[in-house]
Amino acid sequence: MAERSDSDREDTLRDFHDAVNMTASELEHWLTTDESRRAGQHTNGGESTGHASGRRIVALLRAKKSELDAGDLGHMRKVTGYVHRHLAQRPTGGTTATTWRYSLMNWGHDPEK
């Protein structure tokens, strides 16, 4: 894959931090809850895709900008895309205790913030 420009890198970082509105500590705590572990798509009864992503997001939030590699930036773009797609599917009515919200929170975005 071709190397991305510094501008693309900065755009990715900005978009990621705009989409992820939970701190590393908030997300890390959230990931310990039963609601977090139940939300999302599970493969063969294992950890959901979003829960695994949440653990990686915690690490990305704690990493120094200079430590981020192409794989990290790719995951940041994946997170941004997921958050935007999922927000567009907002259910009607209250969302506080919904799988929709819990799934978003696994990806680092709390729509109630």
C-alpha cells in the first residue's frame, strides 16, 4: 500500500479524535461491564468485534502520535467509519440503555455525551 501523506495522517487523527468522545479511562472502565461484553457481533461465542476494537482504541488513545504506524491509522479510519455509519442508524425513542448505544460505546463513542 502506498504511503499516505502527512496531510492524510493529520486528517485521520483529527477524524478519529472527533469520532471517539470517550477518554481512554472511560472506555477501559466501560469494557469491563457486562453490557459492553454482550453488545455487538460475536464470532463463535467469543469476544465481539467492537469489544476487541475498544481494547485497541484504548491503546491508540494512550499512544504518542509519533508511535502510530500505518496499521494504527487504518484502525482509526475503521473506527471513524463505524461511528459515522452507526450514528446514522439511530433508533427512535430513548437510547440510554440500548444495544445501539452500547455498541457505539465499545467503539469509543458515547452518543449521550
